[in-house]
Amino acid sequence: MKQMQTFLAFALLLFAGLNCGTENPLEETVDTSAVETLTGTLRGEVQSIDGVLVQVRLLRDGQLLAQTEIQATYELPSIEAGNYTLQISAKGYKTKEVSVTVTSGQVVSLDKVALIALETPVSHLRGVLTDKATGEPLGEVNLQLTDKAGKVYEALTTGAGVFTFENLPVEQALTLAIAHTGYEDREVAVHPIPEAETLELQVQLTRLPGQEKLDPGRGLSTGSQAPAFELPDGDGKLHALADYVGNKNAVVVFYRGGW
């Protein structure tokens, strides 16, 4: 017992010494300066087609990042430096793919593109995506359309919630799948579309119930969202919650060790 009292007294003296002469002895300096992302701009032109709008899609590693609808010229600003694929398409015309490299701080001007008419019959789909409760359009939402052969077509909604799929197989049932953060996933059966026709769709998404927000010091309850954190394992290696969320289930166990 005397040894334990001596140890506690020494620990208290050591703690007092560390705090001596400072108001915030354990204050941590955090660098909050923002990291600037290096970006560039893509610019180009497509030979105009009377009465037909052209779709320009930007992909990276197969993922659709941006989409715009144009008459002839296009400009895609604030693109992170790197390698991309540009898809240019229009109703009744073959899709043109161009590999491009975006350079930081530079405007990359691409050669003028002329699209070639398709020889096979095709159909098209156009629609508007909105919030079911408010009616407000949902922009920058990725949609996937799958045909019976398993081929997947992708599109992004505009700020007005408009989406477009062109050059689809004729007289074939399709499935439209939508997954958007904060909303229930939705699948829509699309009936076969006749040759050269454009099917118009109105699609609504239902917002998920809001998750409970916790006050400081409160524990997590079922359905609430855990804050971002890092914790060391038994070997001192740090693990972040973000490394596991979405990929696998995470269980946090606190082990006090042996006594």
C-alpha cells in the first residue's frame, strides 16, 4: 500500500510540473489551411446538326463525372489534372470517344468533331428527376439504364433534374436504376420504345428519414451516425472509420488489458 501511495504522489507531482507556467499546456496546433486542387479546362467544338442537341460526357476510369448538352461548342472548367475519356453523342449518330489529358492551369483545346449517322434503328429516353415531397429538381444524380443483354448506359441529371439517354435498342424493355445519397433507391421499368421515338419520363425520389444528431458527450444510439475518428490497434497502427464504412461492417472494441 505504501508503494502505491508513493507512486500516486509522484504521478501528481509530475503532472503538476508539466502544467507549470502555462494556461493551455496540452493545446494542439492544427494546420487548417486548405489544400488547393490543381485543375484545368477542356474546350472543343462539334459539327452542328440541325435540330439535334449533342451530349458531351466526361469519364475517368469508366466513371461518369460530368455531362453537358450543347449545340456546337463546349467548355468544361475546373477539372482535376489527369487523364480522361470524352464521349460525344447525339440522337441517331455514332458515339465518338476521345482520350484527353487535363493539365493544371491550362486550357486544353480539342479538335473539332464530326459525328457519323447510325445505320441501325435506335430509340431515346428523356426525363426529369425530382424530390417527391417538394417537387424540386435533383441535379448531379447518376442514373443507370440496363437493357436485356446487360449493357449499361449512364447519364447525369442537369441542375434542372433533366436526364437523357440516346441511341438505345429498339422495342426492348429496359430498367432504370437510381441511387442518390439521402434518398431511397429506385428502379423504374421502361417499356419498349419504338424506332426513332423519345420516351418522356417523370421520376420522383423519396427522401430518407433524417438521422439523429448527437450532442457532445452523448453515446451513439441505433440509427445514429458515428463521427469520423481514428483509433490505434494493439500494435499502435491507426485505423480510420472512413477506411471501413461502405466496404465492411465495423465493430469497435475497447480492451483494458490484464491486471
